[in-house]
Amino acid sequence: MNNKLKYFIYSQNSINTYKSCPTKFKYKYIDKINWKYDDIESREYYDSLKVGSEFHLLCERYFSNIPLGLNEYTNPKFKVWIDKIKNMFPMNKKNNKIYLPEY
């Protein structure tokens, strides 16, 4: 096994990259060669990934009862989105539900 992949955490994005082009996977994740800002389409794609991962982190914090730290994020949509999550899944002791953020 390649030592660089020993502790690699696979994501949906990395798996999709491998499925579409194993060579690109090697360049991006093993060789750490990244061209994410070469063109406008790549920039938009990676900016969307960043927004998605930051929002998922906020959701994980919410469902784990960790302070959200919304002031750390510059995307104004996060407050709206988190408010919707809070309305759909209120975290109170009355409902006796266990939320597993990895789901």
C-alpha cells in the first residue's frame, strides 16, 4: 500500500475523481498537484465544494451540541440555512432523539 494513502480519508469527491480519472486522482491526492484555479469552471466547482464542506461542519457542530461559531463564516446564506435546520430538527431534551451527524 502506498504510504501516502495509509491515512487517506476518502470523500465523495475523491472517489468520483478516481472513478472519472485515476491519473487525476494520483496527481491531486497522492502527488498533491492541484490545478483548481486554472479556469473559471474549476474555480466555481472548488468554491462550491468549500461552501458545502463548511456548511456540513456547521451541521455537525449543531447536531453535536457544539457552538456553531457562525461569525467565523463569511457566507450570509449559512445563517438562513442553519435556521432552517434548527426549525426542522430542534435540539431539545423533550424529543429524546439522538442525532448522528455523520448521517
